[in-house]
Amino acid sequence: MSSTRERVPAHTDEEINRRIERQIERRVRYYAQHHEQIADRLEELDEEWDIERAIEANASAIAFTGVALGVTTGNRRWFALPALVTGFLFQHAIQGWCPPIPILRRLGYRTSYEIEQERQALKALRGDFDGLANAPDQPQAALRAARA
């Protein structure tokens, strides 16, 4: 079983993984030349939906639709939809793959780790970690830098 950090990329086409990595690198290179825009980009990253959130929203919408249609139409077959979706959610929790993954990855949804990579690189460019080695209370300084 793949680690939590690697389970989605392990089930993603390598070209898509490379595209996501190149996008992160391009952004970091851009912001290395435009330090004044880093704070705005960090705010954008705070708002970005990771793939887990997208899968949860997708699954709950489909499950709710199945229940609503089952209740309003009286056709019990609609209840198969939420059953199917919860099975896919379980599969994703265990394996890191479910049917929407390839589509969402192609649409650019990233894992929380991929988003965090960009965030930490931008914070390093901004200088958040400068002087950390010489800080009098190094653990506290490290936590402050990580939370910024």
C-alpha cells in the first residue's frame, strides 16, 4: 500500500505528475523574480482545493443526488448510486485511486502535499526560514515559520 503522501501520484499517469511538478517549478521560478507577489500567491494556495476535497465534494453530491432521486421518484434503484459512491470512497481511502482521480488530476487538482511543496518553496524565497539556525528558541522559531 502506498503512503498517504504518494498514493494519489502513484495512481496518476506519470505525464500528469510531471506536468504538475513542472507547474510548481515554473511558479517558484516566477515568484523568485517577483517577491512582491508571494504573499498574494500564498493566499491563493490557502484557497486551493486539494484533490481530497474535490473527491469528497463530488462523492457527496452524487450520493445526495441518488438519495434525493430515490426518495422523490419512488424508484429504489437510485439508492444504488450512493452505495456505489461510498464504495469508491472506501477504495480511494485504501488505495488512493477511484474513478474520478484521472479526470481530476488532468484538470489540475493537486494533493495537499503538492500544494504544500509550493507553499514552503515560496516561504523560503520570502525569507521565512532565514536566521532559523541561529534563533535563541529554535523550535519555537521553526513553528512560527511553518505556521506563517
